[in-house]
Amino acid sequence: MSAFVQLVLFFFGVLSLTSCKPDKPEINIPFSDTLSISVQPVFGGEPLFLDSSYQTPEGYDIQFTDIKFYFQDVRNGEYLFKEAALFDYRLRGTSFIETAGDKEFYENIQANLGVSSLVNHNDPVGFDPNSWLYISNSNDMHWDWNPGYIFVKIEAKVDTIQDGNPLFNHNVIFHVGKDENIKTVSFIGINWISIGSGDVFPLKLDLLHFLDTGSSSIDVKTEFTSHTLAGQDGLSAKVMDNFKEALTPF
């Protein structure tokens, strides 16, 4: 067979292969580096540290003792960033989500603040052991008595009597879950910050703004407990609304 004939056969072979390609090829995202999302709790203009004292808009001294929350189905349209992530300030500090990916595919990110009803009531033992929804990883963020996850958990101690005697004996407990309380968060036009071989999207969670958004306030002296039970619907909704508004890009 002549070289010319071989060349012609090769050309038509390539043409045949390209013409058989599907209209919508599978999406492959190049994993060029590490992408991470961090969350820094603050109180007004200063970093917030657990067990340290701050002052509420009403003048009470408050010490936050626990801050946890879930993001689930974190994505940009068809590009999945992370199935689920659990923020735990006491155990992991400001670290929140880390994945392999390319920032060019994540100029925008949407996520559930909480866990979608599609998976909220699944058996936590049935998830992949590496998932933050798995029973041993979710730990106290899953209710045994009310099958489902706690979306946002904030706990604090408050001194409601300003007499110079620091007595933090007033407990604040916000454990909010249930399908009707899920929220959607969106971050548009993300400015990824290059650090080493990876890129970081830093968020801040302003607990002062959480207590008083301007349009809605939480007075921890009178509004201090929600386990998302009947009769606590109003406070549960306020906790989720205010938390969403308090979580913003740095």
C-alpha cells in the first residue's frame, strides 16, 4: 500500500471518529491545585475567640462556646465543589472546605446552609465514611430523636446582670434544623486568593451582626433556646435568617 493511500485512510479514520462524538461530552475539570474555603468568626471589627467575652447590643457580656454549621451540595451549576462540609470552630479553627479543582470553574458558588430534604433523613451510617454526613463525622450534629441534621449550632454563656461581678450563668442554645429551615447561600464573582500551590476563598461570620442585623435582632436574655421544637419556630427562623446574613466574603 502506497504512502498516499495510507495517508488518505488515516484522514478518513480521524474524520469518522470525530463525527461520532456525542453532542454533550462528559465534563472533566482539571485538578490543577487545591481550592479551600475558610471561615473566620468575628464580633464586629475584631476576630472572635471561643470563651472570650464580648458585649451584645443590649449591654450583656457574652462568651461563645460552640459554633458549627453545615454546607451541603456546594457547587457552581453543574460543577460540584463538595457534597457536604461541616464547620467546627473549636475542633478545626477557620478551616472549612478543601477540594482539588480549578478556580476558573468556581467564579460563583451556591450551597445549602443546612442539609437538603433529599438526604436529610437518610441513615447517617449509609454515607461514605469520608463524608461529613457520615455518623461518626457528623457526631452531635445529627439528632437521634428527630432523624435529620442540625444545620446551625451556636452555644454561648451570658452575664445578663451588669454589676461588675462576671457571672456567666445564662445559657444560650441554638440548635436549628428541620427541612423547612434550610437556606440557600450564593457567592458571586469570587475573588480567589492564591496561597502557595492553592487558592482560598475567605468568609467571615459576624456574630455581632448575627445578634442584630438591623432589621432583625436576637435578645439573648429572652430569646435563648431553640431545639427546633414546636413553639420555637419563630426563633429558629430568625436564627437561620440572621446567620445567613452574617456570613459574607471577607
